[in-house]
Amino acid sequence: MEHLNNLREHIFVLINWFYQPFKKYIPEETFRYAVCGGSNLVLDNFLFFISYNYVLKKQIVDLKIVAISPHIASFLLVFPVTFITGFILSKYITFSHSELRGHIQLFRYAVTVFICILLNYIFLKLFVDYFGFYPTLSKILTSGLVVIYSFFSQKHFTFKTAISSK
């Protein structure tokens, strides 16, 4: 546990060092969200690219009862990893002042992420299947839209504090 606390403190030091030039322009919590969420987003898009291009090789996944397009299957493969990393970063780095109990945060995080999944699915289907955009570009655009929703829902619902609820 001590190693995890040391890692957390190192992450705080690193983020705070990069935060200094932005201190006048952006709240610290928002900056932390941008760094942690951005890191998780980069991981998500990287894993999506690998999954789509090299694991699934751009092929439809036929499960006999349903066929899943490769961009949706890639999203589903990557999701468990980024769900876990996103929750940990949000709970222990970004919104560490939340007084809600951990199991409540996890439940609320799951609800919020479920909505994000629906938004991801809708936007990916829209961008790839209807607009004909390249899947990786569509995933990046989708992620940008979902991040906006995610920040406000995490701040005011999942990791709510007495200050953020005002």
C-alpha cells in the first residue's frame, strides 16, 4: 500500500509541476481531470487502434447469434481496461476530495460510464456507418464529445463534494 501512496504522491508532484503555467487560467481539479482523463484517453485510443488493426484485423466478429462490426468489437475489448484505469485515476488523483464512500463512487462511476458507452456506440455508429469516417478518427471525435459529458457528470455526480454540488 505504501508503494501505491508513493506512486500517487509522485503523480501529484508531476501534475502540479506541469500545472504551474496554467494556474491563472484553469482550476487545479480541471487540470488534473485533463491530465488523467487525457492519459486514459490516449491509452484508450492506442488500445483501440491496436485492437481494430492488429487483433481483429478490421474483420467482423461473428458470434453466430450476432455479428459485431470491428470498430464496435474493438471498443468492447478496450473498455474493461480503461474503465479500471479511469476509475482509479478519477478517485485517487482527480477527485480525491470526494467524501462519498468508495462503493457509492464505483456504482455512480459505472452508471456514468454506461451512459458514456451508449454515447460512444451512438457516435461510432453515426460517424463510421452513416458518415463513412475512418474508425480511428471516428473514435477520436467520439471521445472528445464524450469527455465533455464525462467531466461534468464525474464532478457533479460520481465524485461529488460539498463544494461541487453548489
